[in-house]
Amino acid sequence: MADFSTTYMGVSLKNPLIVAASSISNYVDKVKRAEEIGAGALVIRSLFEEQIQHDDMTMQEFMERAANISPEIQSGFYPPVESGGPREHLMWVEKTRRAVNIPIFASLNAVSPGAWTSYAKQLEETGVAGLEINYYVVAADPDVPGSELEKKLFDIVESVASEVSIPVSVKLSPYYTSTPNVVKEIEQRGAKAVVLFNRFLQPDIDVDEEALVNNMSYSTPAEMKVPLRWVALLYGRTRMDLALNTGVHSGKDVAKALLAGASAVQVASTLLENGLPYISTMLMQLQSWMDEKGYDKLGDFRGKVSQKNVPDAFGFERAQYMKLLMSQQ
């Protein structure tokens, strides 16, 4: 039996397969089932500040309407009713963490500077093993340069990492001009891992209704190529752990990620499509591949096909492009 053990942000995992932030974490029974089947760790669905703000506004509007149903009513509620804010999410994180033995990582997406640190400290108090900064921003304002958005990210990472004692990872998007530079900067500000990449859900248009449509779509194995390239390029250039996210659908995909240099992979789409028992299928596929290649542990081949270790280092940058151009002449 191969040794699948690894470490991620200094946290020991029995294997590199992490259940990514998704609807799976909405149910404690599903999280427990994921642990039973063999998941190495799990990321709880993000605490979204915008959702908390929306819930606060909805409750406030409801209370104002209810309090004015009759002119004889001085106050619609006594004692005063307040929104739960992040308390419900924090209680859920702690409940989930207590229910299992595998490491549980929290995830946070905030919009205001003070909220990042405030919520981060509250999530730390739930006893999670680490915190994932889910930095989601669409650069749609033409008056805001990319450097300003990057500085905002760096400031957030620094403020959060300095306020909590648990390790912090950053889930990046693939849309930076210089991903290696961004990775270097977040490492200098205290991050212990980087997750490549955040998969933004893209809106669509219904031509019949002439309306915006937002549908959940699962990733495909083809989408793994972008994060795979960047894991291979970054391996050996950063002390942070690299987690590959997006497009991991089989045990051989896990092997690809590890060959490129990943410490762990995050999976969700394939589990939502195939069910949680597919975790064991992926681990058996990885086991079979390692047996075939004669590997006893992950360290035997991690980073073997990274840019740092392959003879054709140029291949991860522009060699394929040049080959394509030459073939068309």
C-alpha cells in the first residue's frame, strides 16, 4: 500500500485529496461521509460578507414594514430583533469541525478591510486548521489599474496573516499579468499556501428571454491545463505549498498535479457529479498508477515534471506555441 501522506500549510493530511469549498459542506452528514470514504481534508463553503450584508438589509426592511402595520403599534418587536450576522456560519463551521477528525479549513470572502480581519479572527476561534482567503474580484472599472487591485490583495493577506495564528492560504484567479510576482508578494506577506485557481462562474444570456442567466456549471478535465502549467512553473520558486484547484476529475489527474509540484489538490465538481464515493475511486486510481510506476510515497515523484526538473524547461512557456506555428507553415 502506497503512502499517500502529505502536509499542507504545515498541517498533516492522510492524502492530498481535499474537498473544495462547495455545497458538500452544507451538510454535516456529507462531510462525515467524505471523511469515511477517504478525503484528506475539507474546505468549508466561504463566509461571504456581501451575503451577511444582504441578510441584514432584508431583515431591516422586514422589521420596518412590520412595525408600521398599524399606527397603534409603537414597536413591532420586543425585545428588539437583530440579524445573526456571521454567527450562524461560525456555529456551522465549529459544528462541522467537531464532527470529524480530518482537518477542516475555513474560507473567507469579504469586501471591507476591517471585515477581513474581524471575520478571520472569528473563524480562527472555531478551531479550524487553517483559513483560505477567497479573493474574488472582477476588474471591471476602467479607472482602477491592476496595480491597485494587487496592492489591495497584498494588504488583505498581510492584515489577515498578522492577526491570526492559524496558517493562511490564498485562492488566486488566473487573470494576473504576472502570477509569479503576485505569488512572491503574498508569500512575503505571510501566506503559507496558494490555491490555483479560483474558478469564477461566468454569466450567460438567454436569447429567448433576453435576460441574464447565472447557472452553476461543473468543471471539465480540460480546465486543469491552466492551473497545471502554473503549478509546474511555480514549483521550486516559492516556499509556499501549491494546491491545484479546477479540473481534477480522476486519480490520474491527482498524479498529474503532484508531478507538476502540487502538495494537494482540491476537488468538488467530480464529487457533485459522481457522488462522494468517487473519492475512493480516485484514491484507488492513484494507488494503481503509483504501483505501476513503482512509487512508494508521494515525495518520490512530486515535482518530477515541473519546469525546474524537466529537460525542456521552455516547454511550459512557449514551446507548444512555437511548435504549432511551425506545423502550420
